Amino acid sequence: MDSLRGLVGRHRAGVATGTVALALVALVVLRTAGRGDAAAPGPVVPVERRDFSASVAAIGAVKPEIGAEVRVGSRISGRVRRLRANIGDQVRRGQVIAELETEELDAVLAQREAELALATARLGALEALAPAEAAQAEAELARVTATARLAAADWDRQQSLLRQGLTTQAQAEEARERDLVAQSGQQSAQRALEMVRTGIEERRRQGQAEQARAQAARESARVARSFAVITAPIAGHVASVATQEGETVAAGLNAPTFVTIVDLARLQVHAFVDEVDIGQVRTAQRATFTVDAFPASDFEGEVAAIYPSATIQDNVVKYVVAIRITDAEAGLLRPEMTASVRILLAPRAVLAVPARAIRREAGRSVVYVWDGSRSTPRPVRVGWRDGPWVEIVDGLREGERILLDPAVPGSGGNGR
């Protein structure tokens, strides 16, 4: 009997407790209804400040860096003897790609070498004969100088004897004439020696010039011969082959292209940024991009350069922004892949609301402000977007509340 009474008592206590809980829930509902939020047609969110990491979106393409794509051609005309490159081959710098026939070039080189040998021999002969020629002229000068000294001494002696009356006037005049002739001969021999020396030096310069000309011609022929072997100027992969073995190439104003080499380790992204957004882009800003070939991979990069000239695409002015790829998996990329780019701007605190709270009405962006009992449409000016959030530049104050989904704003309780 006592246990039965206890069970009944516990049942009554449970009923009383449940009654109190229901009363509390009803009180909370009534208070909520008193605030007016229960009458809102949908969720209400406050306008608050958020750390906004805005970004600029653009479409671009993967491109080789400047100097990373080279069209290798021939600087001379000739027939292709051997082609050592296929599409997709990896080549190193200096590796032989193609060879031209060299028979004619070899003949020209041999001719130039013979001309150089002849010029060298002539210069050697001049150097060998010049000392003897100069010595002969010097000996002649020494002989006439000695004769001039004797004639001068005889003239002095005849003058002394004439004063003493020991010789005749005729003998003295003959001595004078011999002295003048000897002096003239000495001067002629001096000029002859100078002419010989000048002639030797002039012929030496001419011989040296002829030798230098022959050396230059030989070197030119050797360089032309080297053009018959085409090597890779950079390391990379062969992207295209435009010439085959046996074809004859003619080098004119534009060198004929043999192969195109691309260094896949030196790629960048060219993003076409709208003129509205280009003012926010700066060099060294971080960027991310994806390509259709690897949709699950986000590649990292940074803004390397902003091209000053614009391009027009579908009547829209856009600027090319070069993005340096810094991702470790950049080796997966290939030129001309389409890239979806996001250039990350500096984060800043802004007033923001969910994008779903904004409606377009009469050409304006509008949100519905909830004051607790009714909603009022209010035009706003929006700025950057960060995922599901949109910056409010003008039209709202921090702390105001707006309808999150004002799809069907009502009147009366909704205040429309």
C-alpha cells in the first residue's frame, strides 16, 4: 500500500512539473510575439562589420614567360640534311636540332683560308726583305756623308791656302763646287733613306691590313659554316616542327622556323581584368587560379606586371595582368590552358550583408529593413563581394536589421 501511494505521488509531481514547463514556453512565445519578430516574413539578420577579403575575378590563359618560347630557325639558306627533333622531345641548351648541307660552305671556307695564307706569306716576305733594303739605304747615306766631309775639309784647306797665296782662285772654286755637290748628295741620300723607311712601314701596314681582311673573311666563312648546325638556344620541350629532312630552306628577311621550343618551367598566367577593377590591382598581390584540366587544384601565384595598354573584348576594355606562378605543382600546366583567376586584395573591415538579402528593383539594389513590426525597402550601394557576403558602401548603418529572404514582402505586419 505504501509503495502504491509513493508511485501516485511521483506521478502527480511529474504532471505538475510538465505543467510549469508548458507555462514557461508559452510565456517565452508571448514575449517573443510582443517584440514583433515573430511577425517577420522570414529570417532577420543584423548589418554588421566583417573582415572582407575582396578579390578580382578574371579569365585568362597560361602563357610562356618572355624568353621562354623560342622559334628556332636558320640564318642561311640550304638543304636540310638531318633533323633531330620531334614534337614533345625534351632538349637541353646547345643540343643539335638540325643540320644543313655544308659542301658549298666548306669550299668557301677553304678559299678564305688560302687567301689568309697568301696574305700572311706576303707580310712575312716584306718583314724579311725590309731590313736589307733599309740597310742598303743607310750604307749609301754613310758613303755620301763621308764624301761630304772630305769635300768640306778640302774646301776649308783651299780657303786657307788662297789667303796665303799658295793656291789659285780656280782651284779654290773647284773645291767649293765639290763641297756643294757632296752636301747635295748627302741630303739626297738622307731623303732616300727616309723614303725607304716610309715605304717599308707603308707596305707593312698594307700587308697587315690585307692579313686582317683575310682573317676576317676566313672567320666570316667559319661563322657561316657554323650556321649549318642549328642548336637549341634554351632548354625545354619541342612544341612544333615546321621543317622536314630533305627540304630546302631559304633565309630572307625572316628566318625560316625549324622548331618551336617552350620552357614549361617558365610559365605565367595572363589574366584579362576589367577596367572597373584594374585600379585595385597592384604588383606582388597574391592570386589563385584553376584550370579546366585540373579543376580540383588551386594554383598559387602573384601579380608580376600590369600591361599599360588595353585590349578590347566584346566591346569591354580589359587590361592584361601577368601573374607569376609560384605553385610547386606548376609543372602540370601547359601553354594556352584557360585559367579562372582570383586576385586577392588587401582585407578590410566593411559593412556587409548576405547577398541573398539584396534585390534588384527599378534598376536599383534594394534591401528590406525590419524595424520590429514592419519592413521598409531601402536603396543601397554595394561594393565588393566575398563569397556569400556583399559590401554595403552606402544606405545602411551598423546594427540595423534586414530581411534575409524578402521574396514576398507583405503589408500590415510586414509594413510594405
